[in-house]
Amino acid sequence: MPELTGMLLLVVVLALLFDFSNGWHDSANAIATVVSTRVISPFVAVIGAGVLNIAGAFMSTAVAKMVGSGIVDPAGVTQHMVAAALAGAIFWNLFTLLLGLPTSSSHALIGGLVGAALTHGGWDTVKVAGLRSVLEAMVLSPFFGFAMGLTLMVLISWLFFRVTRAVATRLFKRLQLISACFMAFSHGSNDAQKSMGIITLALLSAGQIPSAEVPTWVIGACAVAMGLGTAVGGWRIVRTLGMKIVKLEPVHGFAAETAAATVLMFTAHIGLPVSTTHTITSSVMGVGAIKRLSAVRWGVTRRILYAWLFTLPGAAIISTAIYLIMGLFL
């Protein structure tokens, strides 16, 4: 483990705080459906999700490498810039958590990173091709989540057409335990890696490591921070995601979690840092739309979509302001 002092230590602490806020903010992604359908208690759900988040974080480092070296040029990075990016993302997470809006921690982090990088060194600091691929994946993942949720519900409806409602409910209560675990694991496999990438970027730019390979201690620290944040539980967002978008039953929870987790595992495997929040939220919309489009509460959904649109520029503006303020004192 390298010697962590001064700004590098601050960056590592901020990255772990972001990971904690990410887990806290995104706890709903893993537990909202299983809690709202009353399959298990909220306490058991958050503890289980926290443990599976930690396990998922050890699955791969492909996303971490993309965040650490594929979006901004490590040679043009300073510790002040990274600290400002993290602070901007943390502030945005806390702001939307208080509002109960399931916005993307991934978008907040990418927005904060790009905002601070542009302020620090202009477009020469940003790897446009890498940023483009990340943004394309972030835009497309909700569509895949919606489509997979809708398709899975159609398939389930066809396969279980002659099964009584009571029997189907008992079956999918059991199956939803599996899908909730799958969702929690996939959340850890994607989201915990983003802070790993940021810490790796800071270590690389400081000359503390020779390449963008993520150190083992970074993986462990980020995994634990994410798991602890998830175990706290962001209950306002749980209510929004699990109860206010569409009325969910166990079959809907199973379909939404399975669809979203499948998308997240695939993107984690290929190294694209997509939004777990957008993916699970769009999957919930997809399974709700199988009833009828009016079953989705579009007024709530509209507020969520507005928050999605403002996350990238909002976090970028906050990180820019923090970077400029830090420049006055450092």
C-alpha cells in the first residue's frame, strides 16, 4: 500500500465517502422491489444487499479501469481536480437523496469528473472517445432495462397463463429472493468499481502505481464502503422506486430485478460504467407497462426523468465551483 498523505489522502477519503453515499443513495436499486412486495423485511433486505454488494465488487475491475484511465487523461490530472470531482458528486447524491429522487450516482461521478477536468485543463484533459462510449451506454441502458422488463413480463404471462394468482404469488415470492440477490450482487459489481477507478486514477497521476491495474486494497476498501452505505438504506428513494412508480407484486419485482441485473452484469463484464438506478427504474416501468401504460404513474416518472437530465450538468457545475473555490485557498 502506498503512502497516503496530503491531497492524495483527501482524495481517497472522499472516494470512500462517495462510495458510501452511492450505496446509501442506491440501496433502493437492490431492495425497493423486494421490500415493497413484502417478500422480506426491510432490515434483512438492506443487510443482505450490503453483503452481496461487497461480494459483487470483487467480480471484475473492467469498469474501474475505464473510469480510471478511459475518460480523462491521467497525465493531465491533479489531486485537486479529482477531489473537486468527488465532492461535486457527493453533494449531488445528498441533494437528490433528500428529495427522494432515484438519480444516477454514476452520472453524478462522471459529470463531476468531466466538469472538474474541463475547468482544470480544457478538452485536452478529457478523452472524448471514451466519454462518448460511456455516455452512449448510459443512454442505452435504460432502454434495454425497459425492453427486457417488458419482454420478461410478457414471457411470464404467457408461461403462467393457466396458473392461479395465489399459486403464482407464492412461487414468485420465492423466486424474487433469488432475483433480489442477483440485483444486489450486480449493483456491487458495477457501482463499487467507479470509486475504485477514481482512486486508481489519483494513485496513477501521483506516480504511486505504475499502471491502471486496481490495487487489492482499493478493491477491498471500496467494497466495504459501498456495502456499509447500502446497509444504511435510502428509504425515501425506496418508497419512490418501489411504491410510487407502479404498484408492484412479486412477479413484477422478479421480472424487474432479473432484467436490470442482467443488463448490469453484461455492462460490468465489458467495462462500461452504466447507471444502476436508471436501469432498475426503467425495468420497473417496463414491467408496469405490461398491465397498461396508465398503470405507470407518469407524474412521478416525469420528476425522475427531469432529475436524470440535470444530473450530469448539475454535478459538473458543482464540481467546477468547488474546484475554483479550492484554487483560492490552495
